[in-house]
Amino acid sequence: MLFNAVIEKDEDGYFAHIPELKGCMTQGSTYEEALINIKEAAELYLESLEIEEVKSFQNRLFSITPIEVNYHAHLS
């Protein structure tokens, strides 16, 4: 199965989550550690589901794409 993992760096390391799997998140000291951890978290998450729930992810399309947002700050 293919999922999109979002990995963000902050002052404490790296935070990872999979938007399609609500609540599936982890962290790591390095990017590589966070990537390994989120793969493991996803496997454990899927193991906790009923077979029909797992099957629902097989034909699901989920896309992450950048968008441009116009922002005009109102300075006083």
C-alpha cells in the first residue's frame, strides 16, 4: 500500500504523520529515523483495523499538492 507521509522539522527533531490514517503519527531525532518510525506506525495502525477498513485504503486516491495563497498583511 502506498501512503503519503508528511515529515516536518522543528526545534525538537522531526515530526511525521500520515493524513489518510487519522492519528497515525510519530517523531524522530533525524529525518531518516522519523521515516522509519512512520512506516512502523502505519503498519501497526493497519494491523489494528478490521479487514474491511484496510481494504478501503486500497483504491483510495489521496493527493498532496502545493497551492499558492495570496496573503496581504494588514500592517497598522
